[in-house]
Amino acid sequence: MESLLRDLRFGVRMLLGNRLGTGLALLTLALGIGANTAIFSVVSGVLLQPLPVPQPERLVSVIASAPRLGFPRFNCSAPDFKDWREQNQIFAGLAAMQWRRFTLASGGAPPQSLLGARVSGDFFGTFEVRPVVGRLLGPADDRPGGERLAVLSYDLWRQRFGADPGVVNRRVAIDGHLHTVIGVAPRELDFLRSAQLWLPLALDYAKEGRGSRGLRVVGRLRPGVSLERAQADMSAVAGRLARQYPETNTAWGVLLMRLHDQLVEGIRPALTLLQWAVWLVMLIACANVANLLLARMAAREREIAVRAALGAGRARLIRQVVAETVILFAAGGGLGLLLAFWGTRALIALEPEAIPRAARLGIDARVLVYTLFVAVATGAVFGLVPALSAVGRRLFGALKEGGRAVAGGGRGRRVRDLLVLAEVALALILLVCAGLLLQSFARLRSVDPGFQPRGVLTAVLAVPEGKYPDDPRQVALYRRLLARFRALPGVEHAAAVFPLPLGGSDLVFECALEGRPTPKKGEEQHVAMRMVSPDYFRALGIPLLRGRAFAEQDDLASPRVAIVNRAMAAKNWPGEDPVGRRVTFGDDPADPRAKWWTVVGVVGDVRADKLALEPETEAYRSLLQSPYPSLTLVARTAVAPLALAEPMRRAVQEVGGDLALDRVQTLEQVVSASLAQGRVKTFLLAIFAALALVLAAVGVYGLVSYSVTQRLHEIGVRIALGARRGAVLGLVLGQGMRLVAAGLAVGLACSWAAARLLAGQLYMVSVNDPWTYLAVPAVLAAVALVANWLPAQKATRVDPLTALRRQ
């Protein structure tokens, strides 16, 4: 231990003795370790950290699945949920939830629009969580006609009620009905889409239809039950239901996923890609530092040879050099940790909604251990390279060379050349991947969504069903709201819609055409449905291609009408005029009670789910004929849209004091939010690629500059013998650029292989894109040429007399 401490103290003195070189090495390591730690903190918090509930590995998402119908994952119907719960043999608990928005009013405070859920009675028991105060909903609370109860989320309890324990048994108005608050849910449940309110589901299962699929189901497996066994059990249950209810359940099965896997599957590819990227950056940084250390060890070869001659063993010398390197890497790790703390906060602030559980991310014990491991492990591994190089040469040779050590000998030069070659190759891999993703994201941003987002303000509104319990009152409310909005100065068109394109929600209906054969079971056509008010198409700039748009007269007292998009018209009436045709949504066309809707118009296609997905078949119904309690208000403005945010809020309060707006934002912000994960991924990868480019350039510059310094005597002799400066320039440039060319060749081969892993994340860009494979190496070669040129110019200005005196 005493000898180890001596080695460490000596290492600190040696590092302080070369402050410039040590400072450059520390900066390089801090950048590499900082980037690595920042990304790992997100990976740890999102992918590796289990859900904050007891035995989270037993929680699974139970998903209705009908791939033949185009629904590999879908919601469950209430009767199916009841049968799943009664017929399974593998769940300790099975719970259903239905997300929706509520309007909360209490204590004279302004009404507040909240995201919440109606949940079955065994919901909290399935998650095995305990209340902060009061109690949670139980099976006895989940019954039709039962008492109106509510459970508050932890954040809502603190923000709205000041963390007052006396909130239990308080009566609050939710959607116009008085509810009794019975408890506060623990903060651990905030991973569930940040729900702020929980109410009983209270379904009358006997009155619910199997074709209405709106429930999301979560189950807790019994102890010892594997996911494979659970999947087999639920597939058997789904098979029995398909045979028992062929009208509705043919082609429908069940898919089980770990709940944690489902929550993070959207961001997992991006985080995995970024983790690989920062590892490559770290390798480049380590190669740079190893090259710097090799140069230092070459300068100290005589010192090391003297130590060996005085009796120091090979292992002793290696330990001393490695100790010095580990100190350097540990110090770099400390600085990197500071950069990571700032970088993690900046990353979360960049796109908080794109990262699950963003509020809980940070530098925790797991991240600290990871940083320590990275710093020490890379220090030990890359410290061995200069250590072995320094003690590997023959003692007699090092002593004979004396003060004229030439670049550490042939072995030292080869090792440094290989490190620089690896830096160039790794940098090229990152640059090619970043180039492909940048092209992909640029093309995705340029996609025409089918509407004109500029100049449109949007706001979410939940209609309190207690005050507006039926269709006529809801329709009257819509008319008053939209009339008030249209009267606001600067508003050109005002409308309402559910769901908003790219807003994250969807409605899907089974569709049948009049006069066409009834589809076989399992082959029904489904269309996306959007409920819109008159003037919606003009408000969003969606073109009317044929027929007419909805009018104010298309209300509850008028014949039912619908509008279809171009994709639906082309699929069902190719080469024909769909105007005047009749369709039914969700009804059996053979049933005389089926509701038929007459197509009165055709509009342009809209990319409603994701910009990367082609427009799907879509139909529109008038909100005045099909009221919906949750909707988004949209207003096309002649002024800056956000300038109308407060006037819109006041107008809503004037129309109804129990109404509240939420998520007031421009439509451009909605479109931008749909690209958030892709934007973060592309931006960070571009940053890492640029960092790799700089580090690779520094590595090339350092190698050539060191080589010039070691060859000053040789260069001076050449110039003294008449060598032209151009020849000297070519000599130095040739040495550096040969390494760069070899690195580019290796990097291109590796890039071609690495790009295959990006195939699923690219849009309208081939992994074999020729421009990327031409432009990126050219840029890297140009940067490397500049890095070579600077020390090469220094070589041409060598004074022969000064260089010869170095002999």
C-alpha cells in the first residue's frame, strides 16, 4: 500500500509538471466522460430503472390484438375485460383504465382542466401502492350508480390543495358533479402519463358492447408465472371468446408485454443509438489521451531506462505509469461528472415531454458508480498502452539514444499511428450516422402534413358532463363558444375537433358501404374518425376536393352527413364520385336500425398520427350531429396566435364559468412536439459527431506535430542538402494523410455496417445514400488535411542550423 501511495504521489507531481498537456488531456476526458455520463443518466432513469412500485417485473400490459385488421395493438372492450378477468389463471390482479380529461372546480379557485382516468376497482391493488393520506379506490367503489368518489394525484394535492391532509372527505366539483375526495395516490404512479385524478370506472358491463374498445388493461402476474405461460393462457382465453362471440371477436387475440417495456419502447431505439454514439466518442477521447501519454512516455524513456538499470522491475515500472494514467482519468471523470450534471439538466430542458419520467432523472448512485467505473477502467486499459510501450524497449537501446529519443522507437510510432487511424475511423462512423439522420429529419420536417399549421392557435377543452349531460346542450355550448371566438379581434376562422391531427389521440370505427357485400368476419374495414365543427377545414387549411363542407344546418335535426378524405374515396370508390354514397360506422349494415351517413364531400389527406406515416383512410362527422365531450378548439388568426391565448381564456369563462382550457399552444408547436424524440436524437448525435470530428482532428494534429518535433534534425539535414520546402511539405503531409486515408477506408467499411442498424429510424433516406458516403469522408478528409497542414507548415520553416544543433 505504501508503494502504491508513493506511485500516486509521484504521478500527481509528474502531471503537475506538464500543466499544458495535462490540461488538454483533462479537457478531452471531461468531454468524453461527461457526454457518456449524461446519456447514461437518461438511459439509467428511463430504460434500466424499474417502475417505482412493488415487484414491477410482474406488471404487464394486456393488449387486444388483431393484426389481420391492421390493429396489432389496440384497446379492449368492457365485456372482454370482464371475461379476461374471470377466465384467466395467471393474474393476481387485472385492472382497466380509461384516459380522459376532467374539469375540476373547488374552493372558489378557477376551474382547471386535468388529465385523469376512470379506473376499475382493483386498479390500485394491482399496482400494490399505498395512499399518502386517506384511502384509495377499491372493488366496492367500482359499481354503476355508486357514490361519486375521487383520488387525487400527489402533484395535484400539493399544487391545488397545498398538501393539506384535510382534503380527505372534501367535496369537489368534477365535470359538474360533486365528488368526495377519499385519498391521495402516491407519487410513484406519476409514470402513468402524469394522471392527476382517478375516478371509478363504474361500467355496467351488461350494457357495454364488445365492439366498443376503449379500455387499457394492466395485470399483475401471480408469483412464479412467466410471461410465456401468461401469453399462452391469455391466448387460450381469446380463442374461446372468438368462438363464443364470432360477430365481434373473430381475428382478435391478446398480446402481453412487460409494462415497463411498453412505456419505454418508443424511446429505446433513440437512447440505445445515443449510448453507442457516446461510447464511440469516449473511445476517441481515450485514444487521444493515450497518444498524448505515448508522446510523454517517449520523452521519458531515458528516465525509465535509468530506473530499470537501478533495479526497478518491469511490473513496478508498469504500475507507476498506470497509476499516473488512472489519476489523470479519475480527475477527468470528476470534471466530466460536473459537465454531465449540467448536460443532463440541459437535455431534459430541451424536450421534457419527449423523455419518460423526465422530472425524476438525474445523477444518482447508479450513475456515479458508472462514471467511476468508466474513468478507472478506461484509465487502466489505456494506461497500459503507454506503459507497455515505455518499458517494452530494450534498456541498452534507450540509454544509447540518450536525449535524442526518436519518437519512442518503431513500436511507439506504430501504436500512435494505429490510435490515430482508429480515431479517424470511429469519427467517420459517427459522422455517417449523423449525416443519415440529419437528412432523414430534414425530409421529415419538410413533409406536407395536409394542413397549414402556421397562424393557428389550439386549446383543449373538456365539457363538464354534469352541466351538459345530453347532445342538445353540448351542441348549444359549441355554437356559443365558436360564435364568441369568431368575434375575437384577429380571428379569421374558429372551429372544434376531436381528435386533433398529430395530437396523440385517435378514434377508429368499423365502416361498411351501402350496396356492397358484407365483409367476412375478421376482414372488416376500419377508418379513422374525426368529429369536427363547420369551418374546421378552412381553419386548418385542408382543401375541399369535391362536394361541400359541413354547414351550421348539419345538426341533430338534420340528415346525418359525413365527409371522407381522398384516401378513403380512392379505396372504396375508385374512379367514381363518392358524393351521395352512404356509409355506416360501427353498425351492422344488415340491421334495419343501422345509422347511415351520406357522404357530402371529399377533402385532402392529412397525416393524422405521425408525419412519417402515410395518410390513412379517414372520415369526418359534424360535431353538431355527433357531440363529443372532449375536444380541441382551433382558431386561424391574422395576428400572432399566442397573442389570443388570454382573450380565448376569457371568452371561455364568459360562455361558461365552469369551463377551463388546457394546453393552449400553436398548431406549429403541436407539429413540433410530434417530432420531439426525433429532434433530440438527431441533435445529440450531430453534437457527438461534431465532437468526434474535433477530437479526431486534434489527434491527427498532435501526431503530426509530435512527429515533426522528433524529426527536426532530419528535416534540417534535408533542407541543408537542398530539399525544397514543397518537398518537405509533401513529406509531412504524406505521412499524416496516409494514416487518414487508411482510417477513412476502415471507417467507410464499418459505417456501411453500422448504418444498417439505423434502417428503422430513417425516413425517405437509404442506408446506402451515396451523397452521405461521398460528402462525409470528404469533410473529414478536409478537416484532417488542415490538421496536417499546420504542423507541416511549421516543418517548412525549420532553420537548418538550429535543427542541426539538436544533434
